[in-house]
Amino acid sequence: MHKYIFNEKGFGQILTFLVLISPIVMILSLITVLGEYWFRDSALDNANKQFVASICKKGSTNIDITIDSYIDDLNSILGSDNYNIKMQGKINNKDFEETNLNFLIGKDLGRNNSRQDTIGVYVESKELALINNVVKVPLGWFTYKKGDADIRYSSIYKGEIEPWLDE
């Protein structure tokens, strides 16, 4: 075995194998992490969209259950306490920006002739996405650089709250 590997022909075959297999492995790993990124990012979009749509449709009704369900969804998608949430919008003609979802509990959410409540929720993962580690490998054409910004899972949705309120 030793004489086949270290002779001129055997070394060339091993070197060729290594040179050809490296890009194939890297491309396959890139495809894998891209798939994981798109799957998790779209799941986060769906959870965020469902939360905002639920609040817009139901207003204050069962808001504590809606918030608990949303937090469970975020924990299953991004991991426990691995995300930052920022809400902003307008309640009773007053702008708000809040990071605590429980801020909505006890608020009278809706609309009438003199007001239209709105809500927007932005979620971003604290940890970097897996693809961030793969695409930032410095291998010439294989490098991704978009202002050297880190790639994270994120989602933003906004909506107008629909239930009609008494004046």
C-alpha cells in the first residue's frame, strides 16, 4: 500500500480526489444550510404573521392565550429565549414601542370613528443563522459579503386591528 500512495501516480490520484471532492462537499453543505435557513425563516414568518393576524382579527379577546401560543411557537422555531421582539404601533391614537408582549394585556384594542389601532411586530434571533458560518468562509468566489452584516433569522409584520369599539 505504501508504495502505491507515495509513488508519483498514487499521489496524483489522491491529490486529484481531494481537489475535486472539496468543492463538492462545500456546495452540498451550502445547499443544506440554505434549505435549513429558508425552512426556519419561513416558519418564523408564519408564526409572526399568525400572531399579528390573530391580534388584528380578535383585538383584546383572549390576548393572553394568543401571546402564550406565540411565545411557544418562537421557542420551538428559534430556541428558548433566543430571540428579541420589538412591537410598535398605535393604541388609542398614542404611538408605542415595546419589547414586552404582556404590554398588550389589558389594553382595549380595536377601532371606531375616532381611532384605528395598529400593531407591528419585529422578531430577530439572538444567535447567528447556521448559513452565516458557511457563506463567510474566505474561499474566493465562494465568499458572501453583504456589508459584512451577520445573517440572522428575522421577520416583521404589521396590521390594523379590526374589532369595532364603542365610542
